[in-house]
Amino acid sequence: MEDKILMGRSLTKSYNGVEVVKGIDFWVKKNQFLTILGPSGCGKTTTLRMLAGFEMPTNGQIFFEGNEITDLPPYKRQINTVFQKYALFPHMNIYENIAFGLRINKISEKDIKIKVAKMLELVNLSGFENRKVNSLSGGQQQRIAIARALVNEPKVLLLDEPLGALDLKLRKDMQIELKNMQRELGITFVYVTHDQEEALTMSDKIIIMNQGEIQQIGTPIDIYNEPENAFVADFIGESNILDGIMHQDRKVSFANRQFECVDTGFDKDEPVDVVVRPEDIKIVSTEEGHIKGVVTSVVFKGVHYEMIIKGAAKDWMVHSTQMAEEGSAVGLLILPDDIHIMSKEAMNA
């Protein structure tokens, strides 16, 4: 456990007899960027609040550097939190906002000055010491909130949808800045979001939650390329999800025909979920394709075209840099490596 800085074991939280977090197990390593991802109401923020000490688990334990901290109050944990609502003090200037926690900890004024200057430089707001909070943009206020949390040098920083109130361009800029800060400082980040792109962009490891349960834990690449169930496949990026039958190793039927695939270990003729990503489908001539269809919709998305192809068994979503004309007949080519097979039972895991 030496490199596992924070761990939840059988964490459960109930409100009025209703379980919103259902006995989950996870850990995060030192200096890792972990994201807890899921739809609204899945239990991700409740999990973060338990780690911070703002909520007590109904059952289960929390460990920090191998020591149990389940019952410790927030101020005794080497963990700080940044919320979506920045909670800056409007009657204080920027310097005083960042210095607040240091003064509580009775740090000398000389050291406070050095630490605040360092934080302002880190968040690219040097020279803003005397500015009022309400004179800053949303992005600048978010940086100050992060600086205030980081100035106390926590070993773990928890972030609860901190970029949710920002516009799209600023959110993307802040994603890069946050990741750079985390790498530079070597602090463990635990980040909560419902934004899939945000999670894929920033994380070393992602926990996907739904209805209080963990659906999958893995790297962004693993989760995108090898989803463990249909919920994960549908939640992370666009997907074509179909019912299929796994006849034997490397042979599956879906969309009224049999395909070669790379999956093994299923029972003979086992019902499965089949996932094919839109960008993995090649548009070819009707003679070359495994599936024939007609283009019913074409939308330009900037870096690719999103097309809907109406086949005999299903409407297919296809992403391609090459546009097929609406109304044209096309073939769809699906190669073995681009077919992902999942057990039906995995949906309830």
C-alpha cells in the first residue's frame, strides 16, 4: 500500500434508508490524477465529500497513507477541496483570500508573502494581489480558488466539478492548466465531473460510476477502447450498441450476419452486447462492405462528418473525414479489431 495515498473500502452512504453509494472499493496512487466520472445522481460528489470528511460513511472505511481517517474531521486531513462555487471571500482582496488558510495555521507573515507570491505565479495571476474578487472573471476566480487550496500544500486535492461554470473555451484552457499544475506540484488530484471529454483529457485513471456503483476503473485509453459494459460504452463517447450472439471464440453474429472478432472466453451461443465506435466504421462501396445502407443524415462537426446510415437491421452512426452524399447507397466495413464484445451480465455488475 506504500504508493496508495488514498483508499476507499466498502464505502456506503445512505440517506433515509436509500443507498446513494453502494459499497465501493477504489484507491489512488501518489501524484496520480484520478477522475470520478458519471451522470448526475450517480454518487460521485457524495463519494468526494466522504473523502473530504464533509460526509460520514454509513459503512466502510477511508485510508490515507495506510492510516484510517474515516472519522477524522476535514481540518485534520491533509486534503483540500475546490468546489464548483468558488466560495471566495468577497470582502477580502486576492492576497488575503489565498493567505487565509496560512493564517489559520499560524504561518509567519514572511512565509505567507513568499507562498502567496508563488501561488499567484503558478496560476498566472502575479500582480493581482490587491484586486477585489468581484473584479475578476470566472476563470480568474477559479484560479484563485485553486491557489487558495494549493497554498496549504495538501497531499491530496479534491475538485468537485470546478470548471462547470466556465464557458467552453475557458474550460478547455483550464483543463490544460490544471493538468500542468498537478504535474508540476506532484500533488494527487481526485477530480469529479460528468464531462466525458474532460475526464479523457486530464486523467491518469478514471472511475466510472452509475447508480451508486463503480462500473469500470481504468486508464482513459482502456475505458474508451475496452468498455466493460454497455453503460460505459454509451457514456464514454458515441457508440453503436447492438444485441449479438457469440457463437464461439472470435465469431459473433449481429446485424443479421456473422463477423470475425478478436474476443474469446464466452460460452457457445452466448447473448452479448456488441459495441462498434462510429470512427471505426469505414465507408466503402456497396460491393466491399459487410453491411449495405443509405445515408440519411450528414452533419459537419469540424474535424469529421457525422453520418447516419440506414441499414436493414439498424441505423448506424459513422464518423469520417470523408463525406458521403445524403441519399447515396454505401457499404460499411467493420474489421475484427473494431468489434468489442461484452457479456450481458456485465451491465448489472
